[in-house]
Amino acid sequence: MVPQFYRKVLKNGMTIVFEKRNLPVVAVAFAVRNGGINESLSEKGISHFIEHMLYKGTPTRDAKKIAEEIEKRGGDLNGFTDEIITAYWCKMPSKHFKTALEVLTDMIKNPLFDEKELEKERQVIFEEIKMRKDSPHIYVLDNVQTELYSGTLGKNLIGTYETMKSIDRKKLVEKFRLVYQPNNLILGIVGDADFNEIVKFAEDNFGKIKGYVPKQKFSLKNGSKIENRKGIDQTNLVFAYHVPLAGNKKSYAAEVLGTLMAGGMSSRLFSEIREKRNLAYSVKGDSNINKFFAYNLVYVGTTKENMMLVKKIILEEFKKVAEELTEEELNQVKEQLIGNYHISMEDSQTQMINLLLSEIDGNAKEFYEFEKNISAVKLKDVKALAKIKNYSFFALVPE
């Protein structure tokens, strides 16, 4: 069944993407085309800081009231900051759709940036920095990017103690006013709602001020780093490599390769490292592919003694794929990815995020072309990408 999808760019530049569903639930988000990739080195973490502050109150709603208006009606409220997007979302019974729109609109138009709340939230983010450092799995995933990129992408999205201490209210407000304007906003909705009413609400509630999203420099690199740490028992390692950007048809071959290598218990590396050799419990893969930057990664948790063996196995398996991959195995992985795609669409909140990210990459409508694009992936392209010439490696090792 073809989804009922609607997209409209308003005169003020705001983009609305909407998928109609008949279940009595609606997922709503306002997203801004701005994230870590748009930050200078001296302000790393400011996008994430702004995200936190938008939940802390407006002239008519304090933080408690913002949460209550959503949650007391049965909804969920949250947000996230990524390298290329910052989003504020809620999922509600559709009969309270108007409340969802009103609360989120108030948040992104009228944040107070109260000085006392700002200082309290700064401490919260310091604790978040500690939490991410204290989790070896998260820490290596955060830090492998420093071995893949120089410039702004080589610095952690959440920022550092130094940058977070230097960001005051004036900087937050200036950045917010620069970026959070209609031409940089996407309103994404999936669920039981009326598109014409959505458009009218957006036109009535947002003006014509033009915003600007700064572009920052970064460049690709490949590096390896091994850190030692006391108090941990397991080596956590990440193997990562650059792949074609979204918009390039070969980016779909990169998704196929990532799934083939480490996408679940049937993947080559899970089978080889865990099932055959019992070298690890966790063997996982991930892809971060968008129109600005793109890479695949493999994460493994193993012993200190087996770290280099695991790395050797990873390289050997890529070589085998480059030389021996068959059409039969390729088709199996395509079917897996297409199945995962359809399952991801089941949940309205997940689908809303899918559409937001597709819109950032060009046009949300292209999300619905995924099955066709995966089906069109050629064996030769996957085998060519598997010829890993350069890669990055980051490991956290027990001291």
C-alpha cells in the first residue's frame, strides 16, 4: 500500500512533511536544519545546549507545565541533537493533536533561556559528558569520529567541559535567533491529522524572518588510536570506513555492505567472531550516511589479548566479500534491509524521524524509494566498496 504522503514548502521557507494514518495516534516534531556539523570548534555543544534549554520554559509555560500538557494527555515528549539536525517531538493521542502543535510551537518560538535554569542545565550536561565517558561502548562510538574527520566533525557533538563553560546566555540567544527561523524549520507529522489544517496552523503561527545556518569546515582522514583505562575488564573497539554520501546511488551499496558485515546475528562478522570463534559477546554494525558525510562502522567488545586478532578477522572478512560475494548472498541481505525498512515504518514516531532525516538529505518523498534503490544495488558495487584501502580504528583497552 502506498502511504498518503504530503509535502509543502511555505512562502516563509518552512517545510511541512506529513504521512496520513488512520490510527488514533499522531507523532509531531519541529526540526531545525542545524546540529554539531554547523558549530565552530569554540562553541562545540551549543546546539545540544539549546535543545536542553527549549524544554525549560516559555513566558506562558514553565518546564513542568510543558511536560504536563503532553504527558497528562497520554503523550510522550522528547528531543535529540545530531550532527545535521536538532528535533523536538511528541507522540500523542490524535484527539490532542492541537495541543501538541501549540506546545511545541511555543517551545521553539519563545524560550526564556532563564539564567538560573541555564546554569542548572549546564551542570546536567556536565553529568551527561561524564556518563558518556564512563560507558566504554558509548565512548568508543563517540570517539571513532575523531579518527575519521578533522575540523568540527572531529570534535564531540556534546562538547567539552571547556566549551560548555564558555557558552553563556548571550551566545545561546544569539545562536538561537540566527538559526531557529522558519526557513530552517521542518514540521514533520505522522498520524491521524488533516494536512490543510496543519498548513494553516503553520502559516498563522510563523512569520517571515530569514535564518542562517553557518557552514563549518571539516575534512576526511583516517587514523588509529588506542586508549588505556583502569577499572574496565573488556576491550571495546570500533572499525570504521568512509562510504559514498547520500544522494549517490552507491550509498545504498554501502548500506548493503554494512548489513552484510555486521547487521545482526546472521551477519558475516557476528558469525565469524562470536559464533565460530567465541571471541566476543557483542558484534554490531552501524551506518551514518547523509548528504554531508558518510561512514560505516563495526563495534566489537573482546579481550585485550584478542583485540588485534579481531581486527585481523574484520579485514579478512572484508577481503573475502570483495573476492567471493555471490548474487545469492547479496539478495538475502537486500531482503533483510527491505524487511527492516518496512518494520521501521510501523511506529509513527520512528517514521516521523525517518522522514525528517530524508528531508534533510533532500526531499522526504525519497524515503519511499528505499526498496527500489536497495533492489537496484549491483554486486560489483558492493564488492568494490569491500576493498577496504583506508580505515579508522579506535579502541579502549583495560590498563
